[in-house]
Amino acid sequence: MSSEPLLIIDNVSVNYGAVRGLVDVSLEVPESGFVAVLGPNGAGKSTLVRSITGLLEHHDAKVKSGSIIFDGADITGKSSADVVPMGIAQVPEGRMLFAHLTVNENLLLGASTRTHRSGVAEDLEKMYEMFPALTDRRKERAGFLSGGEQQMVAIGRALIANPRLLICDELSLGLAPQLVAQLFETLTRLNNDHGTAILAIEQNARMALSHADYGYLLESGEVTLSGPADELRSSDEIVNRYLGGASSGGQTTPDNPAASEVN
Ligand SMILES: Nc1ncnc2c1ncn2[C@@H]1O[C@H](COP(=O)(O)OP(=O)(O)OP(=O)(O)O)[C@@H](O)[C@H]1O
Ligand SMILES: [Mg+2]
């Protein structure tokens, strides 16, 4: 690849006191790339997200060594208030909506970091075009929506910040396979049509690898495998441990969601 990657994570280690979060993790997301990070519970996936988005400080942790470069700038240890305006937005694990605020209010919160306010109203309407299921719910409290609809709000809230890199931490958690497939299709469209780079943290290895270009496997805080998504889909390690053992060529099996989960 000729140009510099948009995001470069170079040998990053993070500890929570005596607990190791990440150990010498290196990872790249190319400009307009779609990268998946797979791994079981406790692998360090959310820690990786927090290191990029400046949220480690809320967990009394920090990047101990290594560096994180975004668009050529060193963002190691920067706060979320610094990195969001630079073009990094996240859909956090568990969605983290404000349950008592309306759908519209939650979406608009994502625009609060935009340096110029022009175009916010238009972009808000684009979110409803992207997720038509939300259109008639805009005045409803987010806490009353289904899990899937809440995830759409969480994605919309991240996108309205106009990010160059969208980080999704376990988008699929607790959602029906068909809805997960729809959300991943939305990410792919964003990636193809707008060039938004995607970093999808996922336990649903099958779904993530069928949409990403490149993937990393994180285990006990370390990258244990990486490669082009189609190669990972056929690697013995991934097939046997994360794709249910059958060499299905990476096809999604909506009728067999258990087979597509890591655990
Ligand atoms: N705030 C914290 N304080 C102490 N230890 C933590 C904290 N957050 C995470 N850890 C520990 O760091 C390790 C990595 O956790 P992390 O949440 O990054 O894993 P994960 O891959 O996101 O897991 P999951 O799939 O369950 O979301 C685990 O051992 C976890 O117990
Ligand atoms: Mg996590």
C-alpha cells in the first residue's frame, strides 16, 4: 500500500493495575479500510478501543508503552475531547445511550463536537434515511426502543460527528442475526460510498470476516493472528475455534447464530 495508514497502533501495552489489558499490540487501519478485530471475552478488545478513543483514563489506566498515530498525528494518551474532533467516533459496547432523552436528542449529541454547525440538520435527516425504522420514533425516549433500534441510534450518533474512522465495539451483542447482517451491510455501504474507515471489534467472527478486508485475532491482550479477511476465514485456527469447526467458506448462517459466536 502506497499511502500511510489512517490509524497506526505500534507496540501498545496497557495495564489495569496488575491486570494486563494489552501486550505489545500493533495494528493498522488503512484510509477507507474495513478492519475486524476478533477475540473472546477478556481478550482486550474494549481496552484497544479505549486506548484509541481516550477513554482509558476513566478506568484508571493509560497507554504504558508504544504509540498511536492517527492521520499522521500522535494521539497516544490524548483525551476523547481531543480525538473526536480529529475524526474518530465510536459506537461503544452496550450502546451507552441516554435512555431518558429522545432519539433525536441522542443523535444530536453526536454533533456537539462538530466545529462548524452548518449542515447538522441535513445530516440528522441523513441518519433517518439510513435507518428508516427510527423516522417515526424520533420523539420517543431512547430507552423505550428495541435493542436493535438503540444500536441504530448509537451508530447514527457516532456518524453525525462526520468521522473518518468509525470504531464499533461489539455491534452484534444481543441482536438477532438478521439485524446484525443489516447493520454490517450499512457499515459496508458507508465504507464503500463515503470512504469511512471502519474498525469493527467483534465476537461474531463470521459476520465480521465476511465484511472486513483485513482481520486481527486478539487473545489474552496479544495479537495472535492477522491477515486478509478471506485468508482468516479459511485458516484452521479461525475455522476450528471461531467459526464452529465447519469450513463453510465464510457464509453467514442466520439460522445457526450460535455457530457464529466466539464463545
Ligand atoms: N476498568 C478495569 N479495571 C480492571 N481491569 C479491567 C478493566 N477493564 C478491563 N479490565 C481487564 O482487562 C482485560 C481486558 O478487558 P476488555 O474489557 O478489554 O476485554 P474484551 O475483549 O473487551 O472483553 P468482552 O468481550 O467481554 O467485552 C480483562 O482481563 C479485564 O478483566
Ligand atoms: Mg469488550
